Amino acid sequence: MPSISLNSPLSLGNGVVIKNRLFKSAMSEQLGTTQHNPQPGLANLYRTWAKGGIGLSMSGNIMIDRTALGEPKNVVLDEKSDLQGFRAWAKAGTENNTHLWAQLNHPGKQIPNFIAKVPVAPSAIALENGLEKGFNKPRALTESEIHTIIGKFATSARLAKSAGFTGVQIHGAHGYLVSQFLSPRHNQRDDQWGGSLENRMRFVREVYKAIRAEVGTEFPVGIKLNSADFMKGGFTEEDSMTVVKTLAEDGIDLIEVSGGTYESPSMVGHKIAESTLKREAYFLAYAEKIRSLVSTPLVVTGGFRSAKAMTEALNGGATDMIGLARPLAVDPELPNKVMQNPEHRIELRRLTTGVKAIDKIAMLDITWYEFQLARMAKRQSPKANLSEWSTFFRTLAGAGMYAFRKRRA
């Protein structure tokens, strides 16, 4: 078979074509207004990535319910949203024949306690592993509330399509609500939404079906799904493979593989094996397992740094697209560079203030990169030598200690 290059186009099952194999995975931008509409800077930011050569850009979390925010400056897309800002964002992000998809999410119980006193979840089970102080114990959703949330996902998808986004992605990873329903650790319901895996995946299947009914068959609908939660009693690799196969049969267009939760953050390289680091991609081994089960295009995100490893992953057959996140916050031109130079590589320096106690609360792997996104939103270039101390004090000045509560894209 002919080799696949990074600039090879990818055709989805519904005939939609993505111009190359490079995929910008979601990152937390924190660029919503006080009314949770997009700030104008989001258009600048996504235009920058479009010009940099990315084939498909995924937005950061767009919340489907303004009463359920994962972070203070989240963007919300619902019937109360001002679509003018979304249209400007979509127009800018789709320049240069780029796809821009809206990532749709409900955080469930992963809402910091300064935002919600009583969040909702499949079951009334609190987060653990030191997160109890920052996140309140949720109450269990009622049957009618579950159906309402499913409808909100569908509404947000319809609005995203009308605003000019070229697809949507269901955020089913990282311990958010869809992920909570899938996990037997967090979903201990005894009705049709819990218990067996068939029941636990009912929620995500109904969300997908409701979205599909709103947007039609020609509009791409994808999902970001955990390979596993990496938690005792949680969502397993075997569970994940069954969900992938079922969603593929249901007609999902693109599956992004990730893993972990707030309680076990594997998505940012937490406790990654040395053998995995050598291949650069954190979840490539899992993708190899499911490749034999489904023909649906796959994206592997997490760890890629070199054109060589990206090309090898594509030609190994385990993934159809290369997911990139933090590297694009440092160099938005990275897609063009790796497509033009097979030897190109980017290195991300280890971020530290030099004080372990400060590093622990500063969340530099999120806040430092958010400042890079903010620079691009202001039409400034990323600043690779941005001081970690500067990041810490500027974040503290802007939002106080609340800014350092556990957060994840």
C-alpha cells in the first residue's frame, strides 16, 4: 500500500474530506465573555491555527448548559447565546480550507464548588483522590433531567451547524458527564441508565442519536472517548472497546482516543511508561487494539513531538489523524513545518518555578499554555520563554486562588 503522509487528505464515511492528517485537539481557552459568548479573540486564535496548516481544529469545551460550567470563562452554546460571536469564530477558524468542529460538553460533577453548590451526576458519588475540597458531592440526576440534558446536546449541535462550524464532537472523556455515565465507579444507578455496560452507554448513544437527528447524516459528529479511566473500579479498556464498536455501528464519524480523569490525569502524561514515551503517543497501543474492530477514522492525541513519529503512527495503521494540543500553543505553524520537513521536531520544556509547593498549586501545564493562547487571541506570537513566575502571579491577580482549582480540557 502507498505510504500515508501528514498532508494526505482523509475522507470520512459520510464523504466529508479533511485536507490533511493533523488535528488540533481541544484545549481550555478561557475566552468566554461574562455572558459566556465567544470573545472576539477566539476568532483571532483559530484563524492563526488555520493559517498554520492544521487540517481539523477542535474547539475547547463549549458547554451545552449555562447552569453547568466546568470553568468560570467557559463558552456556552444554547438558545440564549449570541450567535454573532460564534459565526465570526467559525468563519475565521475555517479559513484556508480548515475544518472547525465544536466540542460539546456537560461537566456533570466536575464543577468547582465556587461555581456550583450541588452539581449533578449519574449517582450521588463524590470525587476522590484529594479533590473533595474543591468539588462538592453531586446529587443523582432524575430520569426527566437526563432527557433534558440529551436535548441540550442536540440543541447545541444544531446551533453550531447554523453558526458555520463544520462538525461537532461529543466530549466523552476525562471524567465529564458522558464519561461519568460510562464508568461503573461513578454510575451506580439501578435503572436503564446504569448497571450493565449496555445501560451505562445508553446515555452517550442517546446523545449521539439526538444530535444526528438534528444535524443530518452529512454533518460530521465525532466523540472524544477514554481508552480507560485508570481508576480501580472504573471504565476499563474492555468497556471502551465495546463502546467504540457500538458507536461505530451507530454511525459516529470520527473517534478521538484519550484517557484519564481529574482523579487520574493520564491525558497530560501522568505516569506514562518509558516504552510509550519512546513512541511519543500516549494511547497508540490502545488504538492498535481497536483498529481491528472498527473502520471508523481514529485520532490519537497526546505526546506527539516529531514528524517522524507522526508519520510512523499513520503508516502503522493504528490512527488516521495525529492529535496535537500543547505544541500548537507554542508554535501554531507546527503543521506546516512537519508537513514540509520530515525531520522537524518540537520540544516542550519542563515548566517549573523552582519551588515544588508553588508548582503543585500553579497548574502550569494548563495556565502557562492558556497565556500563550491569550497572546495569540490578541494577535501576538506565543512567547516560549514566558516566565513561570509571571504566569503564576498574573493568574493569581486575575482570578485569585480559584484559578488554580483542578481543571482539564
